[in-house]
Amino acid sequence: MAWIALTLIAFALGVVLQTRVRSPLANPTLIATLIVAGVLLVGGVSHASYLKEVQPLTALLAPAIVALAVPMYRLRALLARQWRSLIIGGLSGTLVGVGADVLFSRLLGLSDEAQRSLLTAPATSPVALQLAQFTGAPPALAATLAVLSGLVGALILPGFLTLMGIQHPLARGLAMGAVSHGVGTARAREEGELTGAASSIGMGLAALLVTVVVAGVSRG
């Protein structure tokens, strides 16, 4: 229970900081991750032990992701009119992300375990965790890289999209969801319900495409 309490308190501190500091770095998930990771390092506690202790929180990931479908349902008529753009944009963005992860991991000479883990990084962490049994990647590493991918995307992508002059809520949301899945979708919802709904679609398409890619690689 101590680790669950620490995780919740760390996230709550992140939320408080976010309301007081208007900065992309004031991300509750990032702040909670840094606090918990610091405590784990200082205490010499393994990541596996921590995951075991916070299993009740991990079990809430699935219903939390399902809850992201609520704004999609509310805006279903509008989203249905844009289904071609949403599908093409979401799938192409994810495909580029998967390709970049595979290419750069090989160019950098990363270990086989890291390469397998990066293959599922564009998907949300629960999906990456389940796909690890097919890729042969360490489950903890696959989930961690998926979370880190989401954090980096949520921190950098909104500002980058603004710099590129991309203001349309559907385009912004789709990009955030496809690149930074759950964390990005939480960030997208701060910009509005439509952006959040598009991000949920992007996240779902990313999970679907990564699963298809892993299935193809496994059969090959």
C-alpha cells in the first residue's frame, strides 16, 4: 500500500504544480514518474517489485482507456464525417513512428531486447505489455518505453504542432494520440473535447496497427 500511496501523492503533486505553472514540463505523469523513479533508485527497489505492489493501479489502466471513448461517442456524428482523414492520418502517422523506431534502434546498435521493445512503443502501455509475449521483449521494458514515448510526445508535440501552424483540433488530436497515446490524449483533452476525441481515435488506430505489425513479424 505504501507504493500505491506514493504514486497517488506524486501524481497529485504533479496536478497541483500543473495548475500553478503554465509549462509543458509541468506534466503530472512526468512529475510522478520522476518522483517514483527517484525513490526507487534511492531505496534500491527493483522495478519488478514496484509493479507487483501497484498492481491494483495497473488494473485500472484498461477501464481508463475505455473511458476515453466517451467524447468519441458524444461527437460521433462529426467524427463520422471525417472518417477518411482520421483513418489515413492516424495509420500513416503510426506507421512512420514504427518505422522510425525500428530504423534508429538499428542504426544506434541497440540490443535485441531494446529493439523488440521499441517496436511496440507507439502503442499504449497496456497493449505494449500484452504484445511483449509475441515480440520476446521484456514486458517491463516494453511498457516503460511506451510510457516514455507518450511522455516525450505529450511534452514536445503540442508546441511543435503550433510552430508548424497546425491549429485544427482534429489534426492536433489525431497527431497526439497516434504519437503519444494515453498521455498525449490526456494532454489533448486539455485543448478541448474535439481534440481529445480525435486523439482517442489516433491512439486506437496506433494500437491496432502496431498489433498487426507485430502479428506479421511474429509469423515471419
